[in-house]
Amino acid sequence: MNIFTHDIIVPLAAAVAVGVASTGAAQAQCLDNRQIQQSVSSGEIMSLAAVLASAGIDSSAEVLSVQVCDEGGQLVYIIGVLSPNGEAQNLVLSAQ
């Protein structure tokens, strides 16, 4: 599966972005780097490499940014990537 042509990821990312923006003060809670490392070490969430591999992200895609946030009780990775063709996208992938 090539993530850059997948029909679900982009609409999901847009829906999350709209949902977070529309809630005003009730914004998503994101983990800091220490919390992410602890969550990966404890097995609460998958590593970034495992998430990218399971989603079929092309290894030539450049990762621009990474956050782990609580979206409605589920931890998700919000990953900014640059595809080989130069297209930047924010992907929202389950961390669990």
C-alpha cells in the first residue's frame, strides 16, 4: 500500500485537523519527547519506524515532523512527510 495514494489517510487527517480546530480550548493533548519514549519503551504505543512500516510508507519519504497526540481517547502519530515527488502531507496513524 502506498500511503500517498491511499484514500483514507488524507481525509482522516483533514477531519482531525478540523475537529481540533473547531473545539477551540479543547485541543488535543500531545506527548512530549520523554513521554513518547516512555510510551514506546513500555509497549503502550508502537515505535515510529513500526508505524511507518505497517502503513506502507515509502522509505524514500522524508519525515518532517512527528507528534503523538490523544485524539478522542486514542493515541495517534501525526507525521509530516515529504513524498518523493515533493508533496508535503500530514498523516494521522494509530500509535497503538
